[in-house]
Amino acid sequence: MAKRVCAFCGKFDQTTSEHLFGQWIKDEIPEEYKTAKTEHAVSFISDDGVLKTKRGVLDRRQGNPISHKLPIMCLECNNDLGNVHSSNKPVLRNLFNGNWNDFDKINLAAISQWITMVVMDNEFDNSRIVRIPQEYRQAFRENRKIPENFHIYIGRTNNVCWGRKWSKASGNGLHMLFVIGHLVVLAIYEIKEHVNRNDIVPRHFKLKRIYPSISENGVDFLDIKASELMEGIYEMWGMFGWITEADALAPKWD
């Protein structure tokens, strides 16, 4: 194992390959999705404030996106943070498979911690989108503290999809949306308060905020159609001026 700076404790040590979504989720993927190839392009805001999209240079690799792993953690952090995955397995498995009947009994704080760790891991899938400071990662490692200005939304889609991810980064922060099974997750990290968060998520997106926690009775997660999900993604990116008709890299929905 090569020595690198651990993404969580910050020590220069031997690192292990961390599954960006958790190794156990790889085993949840239906057989027909396991042999898929991963293709993605990267969009980012350049230093001069222009949206850049790498075209014609797609990153291609074997396997489902969920199976991707990177050497970003030391062994100690990998072992310690493993319980964030293991403690949430039963609940997440239900959400992936569309069983949301007992949602009102879910520990949303624990689910929010799992989503936070997934976002922190997936930032390193491309160095251009890393925005969360090292001290926030270390605080999460030590006491599971979710960073300031972090906002998490989830929803349920009726189009099963095992491994879709969109990420946008700018000087203001990071937006990451991913879909696993029936679960849709949107995580927003703001470097500074610059928007009214009530306007971040289009109403037809049908996502509910779970962090910071809000009191809401009778939460009903209506199914999100694939077309609504894509429309919501583009509307959200457009709110920040990060994407235009000419620049849009249109993700395909299988």
C-alpha cells in the first residue's frame, strides 16, 4: 500500500482503497447492472468563472459506478468509519428497494451522516470538485460532526437506477446528486451563505430536507419520474448560472 495523506485524519500513512459508496452496496446491485461500464465527463467552474466541460475525453472504466474505489483513507480511519455503513444497512436497503413505509421511524441523523461520508469520499473522484476543508473531514472522523452549511435532501424515484451521480463545484461550494435504486440524494455544501435555500430545490423535484432537520408531519415521498428528475437537475444548476443550453452535458437515463 502506498503512502498518501488520509482524506479524514490528515496523516501521511499507508492508505487503503475505499469504496466510494461502501463495499456492501456493491453486493446489493442486481446482476444485470453489475457488468455495466462507467462513463462520465467532468464539468467545473474555471478560475475565470467559466463553466468547463471535458468533451470527447470521457473517463471509461469497467464496472458499475457504485463499485468504484479510491485509495483515500488510512486503515485506522477506514475501520472506524466502517460503522457508518454497517449501522445504516437495514434502513438504506429498504430505501434502495422502494420500501419507505416506515420512514417516520428512521434515524435521519444517522442517514445524514452516511450521506455526508459518501459525499466526502466522492469528492475525490475528481480533484477539481474537492471543496470540503480537511478540518471538517477530521471533525467528522472524530465525532461524526456534519460540516457547517451542509444541507441534505432525499426523495424516491419510480425509475430504478443503480448508480447515477452528478456533481457541480464552484467558488461557492459543491452540489452532489446521486441515485441508488429508488433513493435520490441531493447534498449541498455552501462555502458561504449566498442563496435562499428555500429556492434551491424546485418544488417538482419532490425532495425533502432531512438535514438540518425540520419538523414536518405526514411526510409523503411521491415517486419522481425520470423526466422530472432530469428537469429538476437542470433547473437547479440553472439557478446558479452554472449551466447553459450550449454547455449542458445531457446525462442519459437508462
